[in-house]
Amino acid sequence: MCSNVTSCASDDPLHYIKLAPPKSSFYKVTCYRKRMQWILVTASFGEERFHESARRLVDQARLMDLFTQIVHVTESNIGDFAPKVWKKYKNFLNSRCTGFGFYAWKPEIVNSVLLKNPGFGVIYVDAGCELNGRFVARLRLKRLMRKTKNGGHFHVLKYPEIQYTKRKVLEFFSIEKEDAVSWQVQATWFMLSGEIGREISDRWLESCLIDISMVDDSTRDEREDFVENRYDQSLLSCVVKSMKIKPSRLRPCFRPLTFTSTVRCYLHPVWSARNRTGVSIQRKRWGVFNLG
């Protein structure tokens, strides 16, 4: 694969090529850095507006020109990307159930793409999000891709874990008190890569497949201040905390509603906007957003 080399770690995301010594008395070594390739994954089920939203996101991803592949999972191919969940929880995978089966499909979809594409990174983005392709935002995403070589990139929400994850899940992961009162990790969009990324994904899927009660909204003996269980997000958050992985200190971006949020959204590559339509909330004109 590599000519004129003395060592070639071609399976490593950081691909260093060491050139053979030249004939002269001086020794020259040159290193080349191979960029990790990234796959964007999204999914939509049920109503047509959800599919339109996902297609809008896919179009935005293509325009960013940063992804080697774009994977869009629907009812037609969920069996290919989430065969274990499809087999075990098939009775729950319908539009009558919250999240088309309590979002149990998400861990296996991500895991499946990682397994089928070793050496690639995966960025999962919910279909209701917006991808901001403006120059600065795109540059920030490229920087995140370079930094996330082995592990994950996550944001947190201002929701204490203990109020948004049921007791059964907290006990399963043996979440310590400090982590239980910390903010919950967001599963709306995140990045995984390398061995650590695969381990996060494996643990997330394994916990989801134990029983539907790990991911659904059933409860028992909860605290008085308990609000609700956040399905797949509660599992992912506990996986990340149990592995002592630190999420980003930067706040996630939602949509431009105030001057401050508009500036933040302009700089942020992914908006957790919950835009469940095929029409973007971003205006085409530079620097101007549709706030309606």
C-alpha cells in the first residue's frame, strides 16, 4: 500500500509514513497524517414530516462535504442496521410507541455502522437537528473531527441525571453520587471513534438489549424529585459517566431566538433545533436566520 517505507501503520487513524533513509549521509524523515474519515448517521420513522426532516438534514450534510458516507435509517432498512433490536423489540417498533420503540433502535444503528466501517468515526445527528455549513461552523466541526480520534464528543443538558434517569438504570451502572447529580449527557447528537468509541457503543447497546424496561418509561420507587426517564439518552449518559469520560464544557446550541443564541448558533455546526419539517430554519442569505 505504501511504497518506499520502513514502517506503515495503515490500520491506524493517524497514519504515519516513515521514508527510507536517502543515499546521502543525512537522515531525512517525513511524516504524513491521514485524516480519519467520518460517517454521518440519522434516522426517521413514522410520519412523513419526520422523513422530510431527515432528508433536509441529509442534504445539509452533503453540502458540508465533510462525510465519506451518509446513512439514513427508516422503516425500510431498520432490520439491516438494528437486527437484534428488531428481533427482540419488534412489538414496540411502531408509531404508537414513544420514539418508535423508546428509541431502542439508536444504540444498535450506531453500533452497526461502527462495526461495518472499522477505522471510521461516526457522528450521529437526530433528524430534527440543523447542520450549519457556514465557514466558521464548518471549521469547528473539522476541528472536532481531528480531536475526536479515539473516544467520543458529547454535550450535556442542564438536567440532573438523578431526575431524568430511573433508579433501575442508575443502579445497573452503579452511578456514584457525584455523577448522579451532574448534568445528563445529550444523545441528540454526538461523535464516536476508535476503540474507546466502539466500547461506548457496545456498552450502550448491551444495556439496551437486557430488557425493554431498561429503556422504556416504566418506573419503581423513584425519588420525589424524579421527572422522567430519557430512554436511550439515560443509558448513553450512564455509559459515558461509568467510563469516566468527560463531556464537552461547551453548551449545546438549539436555535437562534435571541441575539446571544443567534451568535452562538452562527458559530456552532449542529443545532439541536427539533425542526421536524423539510424546510430549514436557516436563511440562505449570509449571517441572517429565520426566527419565525
